[in-house]
Amino acid sequence: MTRNRMYRLGALGVACFLLVAACGGGNTDGETPSGGGDAGLAGTIVIDGSSTVTPLMTIAAEDFQLANPDVRVTVATSGTGGGFEKFCVGETDVSMASRPISDDESSACAENGIEPVEFIVANDALSVVVNPGNDWSSCLTVDQLNTMWAPESEGTIDNWNQIDPSFPDQPLQLFGAGSDSGTFDYFTAEINGEEGAIRTDYNPSEDDNVTIVGVEGDVGGLGFLGLSYVLENEGRISAVEVDGGSGCVAPSAESVIDGSYTPLGRPLFVYFKAESLERPEVGAFAQYYADNQESITETALFIPLSEEQAATQQQTLDSITGA
């Protein structure tokens, strides 16, 4: 039975904690998850960070707890930047991120004696979405997206016919991730040429569900978010193809893996605190994800790791555990 994905509870607020053990949902077919069970495991694992990565960690945490009922895993959604702020002062064991950790964040961790251990956990197609009633922009170029989102467009570009004369006289309403989000960082760097460079007169939120509601409610709406949100909201929003210079390409697992969805294909990350990985329950959770990443990503509607990424992930785990 396909899970009724109630994993967007992060939508209740930027720092809204999801106590996975109390949520139901999860493995609804009644079967015990594959591996990970250890009668001696107990403790608490604290996870925070990217809203994009939250569904993956929620599913992993929920299933891990089914096999290890004395371990409590909490998952919160503060955005990539907000998650690193907590991680680098020692408040969390795991930080979810939709971009790599920055030099400043690494320095902040080092100042507090915290060593981040990076794992790529999935791949994503950062998707540009429009209202289903939009029948004029099935494909947008990077230049057109830049015209919409560049800082110099603020207060001047406010209609679709300013993007292309063939587009209708329709007010342009923009929605997207806020500045604490790794999705914000990635999108602005790839589309506007500089991380954080963006017009400020759009509707920002670290909660991707706000973007969905905004685009759904306005025929002239456009936003950006992870592919899994597109797949689970079919009929509410529509993803457009993106032309990065070699023609129009739709966001998909295939186009990300083969490298044709440029420049918006990207890996997703979690960072474990090295000290936390020494605790049996945290090390077991990391190994559980590695053993089950393909089924977790499939359930969460994400793009799985390549063979090379999966091998690197296991090598990192082996170096930590001494396997």
C-alpha cells in the first residue's frame, strides 16, 4: 500500500517539531522495516534543517523507530541555514541541508568543537512551478527566469508580457523559499549568478507549502521548490521545462541523473555530528538510512543516489564505524 504521505507537518511552522513516534502514518502495510533492529538501542536523536530533506528523514526516522522502539527521533524544519545554526552550537545530532555546508558555517562548527560528517542522501530537481491555468509558459529559459527574479527587476518586472511579448497581459506573482533555505541559496546562485541575490518584492517562506498555496491561488503565479512537492501536488501546481542553453528539459529523475536538467539538478545532504555518530543509536540510524535509502527515496518521491554516491556514503560510514 502506498503511504498517504503525511510528512509535510513541517508546514505547521518553521520550527514546528514533529515527534515521529507519535505520528502514526509511516509503514502502513504493517511490515517491520528492513534491518536496523537492535534490542539494546535507546536514546534520542535530534534532527533539524531543510524543509526539502524533511520527508526523507521523517520516513527514515519513523521506520527506524518501528524496529527500535526505545529510540526517539525528532525532526524539525528550520531551513538549511537555521538548521546549521542549531547544529553548530551543539543543539542537534543531524542537520538536513539542500546545499553543502558553507565555509562560514564550517568555521562556526569548528569554533564549538563540532565536526560535521557529510552524507549525500538523495538527488533533487529544483523545479519552477506555475498555476495549472497557465497555458503560455511550458518552457522558460534561464535568462527569462533571471529577468523575473534578478534584484534589478524589483518594482519594474510585474507582468508576464514583460518576460516575453507573446505572453499575455497577466500580473506576475512570485513565490519561493526564504533566505534561511538552502533552496533559496541554490536557486539564486544558479539563476541570478550570486547566492542571495534576488528581488525582495516576492512572497518568501521556508515552508514550501506556502509556495504551493500561493501559486495554486493565482493564475499568474510562479515559484520554485523541490521536485517531491511537485509530484505530491499534481493538479495543484505544474512544473515547467527549463532551458539551460541546450533546449527545454523537464525536471525528472532521468534528467537529473543524466545531467541534462541544468542548472537546477542538485544533490541533497545530511550532516551528522561526528561525536553523535559514536553513540550506538545514531550510528545505527545512519547505517539504517544507507541500507534503505532506495526504498526511502522512492516512498518520499525523491531521486535516489547513483551507485557512485551510494558507495561514497558507505565508505564514509565505514570510516566512522571502523567497519
